[in-house]
Amino acid sequence: MSSAYWRVAGMSYVKYANFCADVVRASLKEPFASQAKTREAVYFKTTEYLKGVAQQPVITEVVVKK
């Protein structure tokens, strides 16, 4: 069977990748665990364009996984 395991399990690839990342983070020991925890935050940036030229990007939202 050549199908991807995540597809056979009924998961999307994004859910599978997030699950794998959570398992890896949970297995880390210090100081690597605290370093990985700081990278869990997601930043959303927006960039406005004025006459076709990109302006300075602005962080609009920060989501921290609990």
C-alpha cells in the first residue's frame, strides 16, 4: 500500500505535521524544550502597498499555543 499513513488515518497533512511536532517537543529535554516552546508562537503580519510599493510590515496578531 503506497498511500500516506496520515491519509489512511483520516487526517489532513497539517494535522499530522502538528501532531508530530507536538510529540517531538514533548520528548525534548532542557534547554532544548524551553527553546522549542518559544518558537510555538505564531505571528501574523500585514503589509500595505502604496502605489505598488510595499510599506513596512506590521504584526497584527500573536497567537501563543497553550
